[in-house]
Amino acid sequence: MRSRWLALGVIATGTLMIILDGSIVTVAMPAIQDDLNFTPTDLSWVVNAYLIAFGSLLLLAGRLGDLLGRKRMFFAGTTVFTAASLLAGLATSPSVLLAARFLQGVGSAMAAAVGLGILVTLFTDPRERARAIGVFSFTGAAGASIGQVLGGVLTDALDWHWIFFINLPIGAAVLALAVPALPADRGLGLRAGADAWGALLITGGLMLGIYGVVKIEEYGAGSGRTLALIGGSLALIAAFVVRQARARTPLMPLRILRSRTVVGANVTQVLTLAAMFAFQVLAALYMQNVLGYGALETGLAMLPAAVMIGAVSLGVSARLAARFGERRVLLGGLVLLAGALGYLARVPVQGAYVPDLLPVMLLVSGGGLVLPALAGLGMSAAGEEDAGLASGLFNTTQQIGMALGVAVLSTLAAARTTSLTQGGSSADVALTEGYRLALVVGAGLIGAAFVVALLVLRRPAPTTPRAPEPEPAPAATRPVTAA
């Protein structure tokens, strides 16, 4: 019992480090630009280099975890991430920092892809699994919010290099504890899925697609470049699916997509995470660009949302899932999230924190119901041989949803702001109206997620124990029947 919860602590800490790193960088971007002389265009690649490597390698890393051993993959990924963090902290030029960020993304994908897979094989009891997934889901929300606060503190008190150095002691502790805590698994062996062409197709397709998504704000959603990138990505992914249907040893056995619950949970996640992550970005931009908050003030203002999500995911979600089922818990959480984005979409230009923002931070507690329920449903069909693949797929759709949400909704907000500014509106009014439009669309995405969850996800049939069949009578006492 103790070793399983220690393993959960190791995986959760590693995940927290990865999520924290993604948000901590955004606060330090201005300092990085000034110190390393980044151009405004190149600066975005401090985030994009990480995101492209991370999002495109999750599915491959998850399957390799099944083939080579999930413990090995987690340990190797954490090692790569920690070493790349040291390189990033020591960087004295843009090229070195971008290379380090790409390597951080590679290491993050290797470690994050197998985390849920390890958990579902360790925690087989439904109640314990729900509690473990609640802890795991909490680390995502906590890492995002803590990263914003910690990034401001480290950058102001020391310098931007320390946002990467902070990963070194955490990574070292995770590696030291991973050896005794994580269960050893030998994996299926490469022969069970050594499909090199499949690996190239899916990695290339995801990399091209994520690149297209992150460039939407620059190129425009309907531009020829964007359409060519997204179209090329879809073509490569389609070729990958065809390849997997025909390959003797497929990299991704398509049986995982036969589960209606798994497919529905992943589609619901794309829609939900698109809205939730865009909410974090848009709310922060509103506070900084319209209300005049600083980076640290913004992080502290967002902290109640993380506290509420943590309290619900750790203390409530598992109990509710055990009583009402994950599908109902998911639907209830989506209603709360839709209310949060709908309320925020009415923010005024002269907004105040308590009446206009604090209620939103409380309603976002619905994320504490949604995230664990989605994780449980997304991993519901994962057997021992496919746990890493299911985990990698779930993390991939998570990253796609987050990238799509920020790219598309930020583009909508910017287009609305530009239109109003050209029409003579003041900067504050134009910015606020742009954010409000994007938040309305985000609430619509949550509504679409609700519809998918309602119609596609099925409530599992109750499992009632069957009465034991009577044992056959001993041969000597069996009645003799006439021939």
C-alpha cells in the first residue's frame, strides 16, 4: 500500500515540475528578451519549441513505454528534462536556449506520456484509482498557477535563469525516489510494435499540426499557410491510421479506438481544455492589459482558482465519482465551467476583482470535477499492454486542446480588438470587447463538450455479483437417468 502511494507522489511531483515549467516561463519572457536580445518574433519560440516537441512526441513516447518499460521511459524522460533545464539556465544566446527548450519538451513527453499508464496499473480498485487520479489531476492545475506566482518571484528576486535552475533539485529528488518507488516492468519488447514508418508518420503529422496551430495568430486562421499546414498534418495522421490497420506489428493498435468511452473522453477533453487554458491566458491578459496588474499580482489573483480546483479534485471528486459515476460528475463540472466563462464574459472595462473576477475563480472549481473524471474515462479501456499508449493519447489530446484554444481564441480576441480600434474605440474598450468575444466562444466550447459527453459517453452498467452456480453433485450421488 505504502509503495503505491509513494509511486503516486513521485509521478505527481514529476508532473508538477513539467506543468510548472510551462507556465513559469511565460512570466519571465520580457526579462529573457532583454537579456538575450531576442527579436519579438523569435521570442515566441521560447514557448513554441517546447510545445512542438512535447505535443508531437507524447503518443510515440507512450507506446514506447509499453514496449520498453514505463519505468524506464519515465526515468529517462525526467533525466533528459532535468539536464535540459540546466542547459537552459546556463544559456547565454537565443540558439542555446531554444535548443534547451526543445530538449525539455522531449524529456517532458517521455515522462508525462507514461504517468497515467503507471497509475492505472498500480491502482486497480475503482475508489483508490479515483483518489489517485484526483491527486494527479490536481498537479496540473496547481503547477499552472504556482508557476505564474513563482516565476514572478524568482525573476524579480534573482533573475530569469532561476526559473530553470529550480527544476534541478526537484528533478534530482524525483529520480532518486523513482528507482525504489516505481514498479519494474520489462515491457512487451520492440517486436510487438516496431513500426518505424508509423512512428515517422504520427510524429511528423502531430509536429506539423501543432506548428500550424501555434502560427495561427501570425498567419491567420483562414490563410493559405495555415490551411496547408493543418491539411498536411491531417493527411499524415490519416496515412498513419491506414498504416496501423495494415501493419503486422502496429505502433498503435487501433483496438484502443474501439472504446466509445475512450474516444468520447478524448474529444470532450479537446473541447474542454481549449476553453479552460484559453480562460487562463485571457483572464491574465485582461488583468494586466486592462486593469493594470503586474505579473505577481496576476499570479496571486489566479491562485484561488488553483486552490478551488485542488480542494475539489483531492477532497470531493473521488467520492462523487464513486457514488454517481464519472459521467455524471463530468457533466456537473462542465456546467460549473460554462458558468465561469459566461460570468467572465460580462467583465466591464473598469472591473474590480471581488465582484467581477473572484466569483469566476470559485466557479472554476468545476475543473476539479472535470479533470479527474476525464482522466478516469480516458483510461477506462487501458489494459496492461496498452496503458502507456492510452496515457500518451490522453496527454496528446490535452496538449492539442490547449494549443488550439489559445491560438484560435486569442486570434478572435485580437481581430475584434483591431476592428474596434480602427473604428475609434479606446484601447481599454477594444481589448475588453475582444476578450469578451473570445470568452463567449470558450463558453460555447464547454457547451459542445457537454453535448458530446451527454450523447457519446455511456454510463457503465452496474455490476451486480452473480449467484454462484451450484456445484455438480459427486458421481456416487448423481441421479441415474434412463437411456
